[in-house]
Amino acid sequence: MNSEELNSNDEASKEDSSKRRKPRYVRFRPERDMVDPKFFVGLLFDDKRIFKQAIDYYGVKWGKYFRWGKHDTSRMRAKCNSANCDWFIYASKEVDSDAFVIRTMGPSCNCGRTFHHKRANSGFLSRHYMDFLRLNKRVSVTEFKEKVHLELNVNITRDQVSKTFMKAKLLIYGSYKQQYTKLWDYCEELLNCNPGSTIHMETTVDDISGKKRFQRIYICFEALKKEIKAGCRQLIGLDGCHLRGPHPGVLLTAIGIDANDCIYPIAYAVVEIENKSSWKWFVKFLKHDLCIHEQKTWTFISDRQKGLGSAIHEVTPGVEHRHCVRHLHNNMKKSHSGESIKARFWACARSLYMRKFESEMDALNGYDYNAHKWLVDNINPRQWSRSHFGETTKCDILLNNLCESFNAVILEAREKPILGMLETLRIYLMDRMRMKKEWMKKRTDVICPKIQKKLEKAKNEAAANIARHSDNKRFEVQHIYGGTYVVDVERCTCTFCCISLINATPEDYVHSYYLREAYLAAYEPAIAPLPGPNAWRDSGKIPILPPKKLRLSGRPRKARRREPDEPRKSNNGVTKLSRAAGVILSAATNAANVMWTVTIEEHVQLVIPRATLML
């Protein structure tokens, strides 16, 4: 064989190998192409799932309903559901990978669109709008229906929206049941990253399977309990709020107050139920972490929860225990209602000295003997009147707004699974410690801003007082509208008019609890960051089961239950009072003579022109 024949054979073999080369495909990129899928022969999908999702989304977006003729591990064929339409698409699997490639396609589909698409189910919508629902957790059912109709031109029902929200939560936060299996690893990682913290979890034994089931968990970071005595007043608000989700539970919280009269979270726990046993368990850990040995210097304030009062009395009998006056009045008005009783009750609570309190109680007794008797028989004045409060905490708050403010911040966290909720709380506390510290370091105030504002207000009010010398320490102060008081500067019972007479400034008498140094001392420590679940160390303990599901009758409540006389949120600038309050408002915005209808308990209606009320 000569050289020319050899060369011709080589060229023929190269041509054959080039024919056997793998064809070049165009790759379908879901993050970019799924918004508006376009199909053609030679389009490659990474796997069968992406190909199916692209077909489903294309059908939903353009109102075409396709049915699957072949759907197995190696080939997929979709065809238009209309008998008069010849559109189809066929894709098969590549030999050496899981990728699917479109091999053949039929003519374009010219069928009319449908507005009730079977493929637009809750599973499809949850996957498609997962990122939107992640960022818009408070979207309503009506708003979501309008968004789907605007973007996909598809009509969906309210039940579909509810199922979509539920499935989207599982995609975003993971399975509720699965997260309980990682709780031991989470506790171990928290202790490794935050040494000195108190992380305690308890379990129960399941009666049927014999496995351990979650019961309760308590968390108090070292950074929070380390400097509370140096930077915060020794006053703690206690409260509990229910968790939302398939598994029951109550979140117990202990909230302090910092130098700027803001909340200072100390500890929190997830328990199975709110009762005396769970509160006693929580208060015991709190007492140990805060080293509450001199109990007379500490004060607790609460909303009279179930079993909390007796739990505090048994664990810390020497502390001062206050009750939220608003919740106390809510209990009182069930049998003794009325604005006059409410005004006299609050006058008793705001009394600053004993004689004033006795005078206000006598006024209440003269107006309503039964209301006065209810207060005397049901609660001690040490728990609700400023005249009986101790002076060690340097705080005379009457409401448990500390816990109410914290509960409002963690509203979204309470809807997440157990790990998601605990991590949301930790991240919130970590960010808050850092931001508060950086905020105060930028300021040059000696006294915290809120305290300085209260100080300036008190200075203006002091102009109505006239002070007379007795000596350099004691004064007689007379108010221009009546009332004479004795003031001792050394005992810090002074007023601003007395301070000016001894050539001093009110800022010199501000307690160290309210200074900038105390604020920075409270927020100087930091909560350590935590890696993701994939980097957690294995605790070596057997995973636990979630608590048993407790399904109550009816739809779960999301809105907070408001009191009958509590004002509702305004709707387009119009505030409507409930019928329980005895007032019905009927107003026309642009009318010249707007009428107010007042319904009296005796069913007598008075119609009064608005102009008369303004006069």
C-alpha cells in the first residue's frame, strides 16, 4: 500500500470520528431562563425535574394545559390536551449523565388559554413564590391572589393560597419534626461558642415508642447575665406567649431595663405549658444565673399569669413582686366597670406617698364600696401602688411593657419551627447588643437621652413650686396650686427648686443607673456568632422526637385578643368604637352636618349635631 492510500485512510477515519462527536447543546439555566421559558430542539436540562418544572411553568404562564404521554427515567413526552392540537415536545436522557435533551417538537400551540389551570396547584405556587414569601411574611390571602392573577393570569382559591403558605414555610424553614432531631447538636454548639452560658434542655419518655420527646429548653447567654448588675436596674419583667405552629408550646421570657429605660432581654425558655411547675422551673434557673441572693434588692413585675405568683413566692420569697396595673384593672372591671372607677383606681396606683394613697382609696370607697372592697380583698397595695414600692430598684413603672415590647419584636419568630425560632432570637440579641453599644459610643452625653428628656420635663414642672430654707439640707416646698411638702436634700427627696437654692445642678443628683457608663457596661459583652447546621459538632446523643401535636378546634388565631375598651386600628383614617363600649360612630366625611349617634345602656339614642359637640 502506497503513501497516498494511507493518507486517504487517515482522512476518512478523522471524518468518521468527527461524525461520532457529541453534539453541542444549549444549556437551560433555571435562574435566568425559567422566567420566560423558550423551547427548541437541542436544549439541554440538567435533570428531569428541571425539564418538568419548565414545562409546567410555561403551561401555567400561557394558559396551556399539557398532559404527559411518556414519563419515566429515560424519556418524557408532553402533548397538548386539546384533541385538535398537534403540539408536543419530546426529551430523552443523555447516555453518560442525568441531563435531558429536547429531541423533537411539534408545531406551535394555538389553543385558547385557560384561567383555572390544574398545574397551578399549591406545590407549584410554593416553589415559584418561595423567595417572595420569604421576604413578605405578612402578605394577606387577597394580596397574594391578586399577585398570582396579575403575573400568571390564573385564578386560584383561598384554600390553595393557605396550602401554598404552608408548603412555602416548609421549603423556607424546613420540616418542624426534622428540626427537633438537631436540638442536642444545637445546644452543644451554643455552649462551645458562648462559654459560661446556661443551656439546659429536658425531655420526657414517649409512652408508645419509648424514645425521648422534647419537653422544655432554657437559654441564658453569658453576655446577658454577666453585666446586668453593673449596667441595669435590678428589675425583671416576666411574661409568657404562645408559639404558633403544629407543635404546642409557650415562650417564657425575662426582660430587664437598661440605663436608657429600654428593654434588656436576659433569658428565655420554651416550655410545654404555662403553669406553676413551668414558672417555678424557669425562676429557679433565673435565680441561679443572676445570683439573686439579696432578694430584697430585686423586683419582679408580671401580668398575674397562671401559677407565677406562687412560684415566685416559693423560689424567691424576699423579692418585691409587682403586678401590671393595666391587667389588674382588666380583672377588676369584669365586676366593677366604668370610667369613674377607672380614674379613681389609677389615681390610687399613681399616688407617690402613703397619705395620698389613703386619700384616693377613701375617695374610691365613697364612690363605690364594692370596688374598694374588691381591691382590698384581692391584692396587696405593695404590688400595684407607687406609694408602697421600694426605692432600691430606682424604677416606679406600673405596666409590664418590657415584655410586651419584646413580644412584639419576636412576633415573626414565634411562627417558625423550633430551631428557626431559637436562631432568630439569638441573632436579634446579637445584633441588638452590637448596635446599642455602637450607638452610645457615638454620643457624648453623660446622662442617657431618655433620662435627660425626663429631666428637662421635670425642670419645667418645677417652676410651679416655691421653696423656703430651713437649713442647708431641709426645705419647705409649696405648690402654687396647693400642697406643702418637706424636702431633705441629703435623703434625695429633693425638688429642682431646692437644688437651685444650694447652687447645684439637677444632673449632679442623677443616680449612676442612668449614666452613659452604666449603659456601655450593660452592652459591652457580645454574643458569639454561630456556624450553620452543616458545621455543628455531633453531640453523640440520640435525636429526640417533637412534642405531640395538639390540634384545637377552629382556625388558629393570629391577631392578639384585644380588650373590649381597647382602641382598634384605624381603617382609612376612620376609627370605629365597638358596641361593647356603648358608642357607635356614623360619619360622612364631606357632609356639611355630620351626625354622631350615641347608644346608652338603656337603649336611648341621642342624635347630636357635630357643631354642637365642637362648641
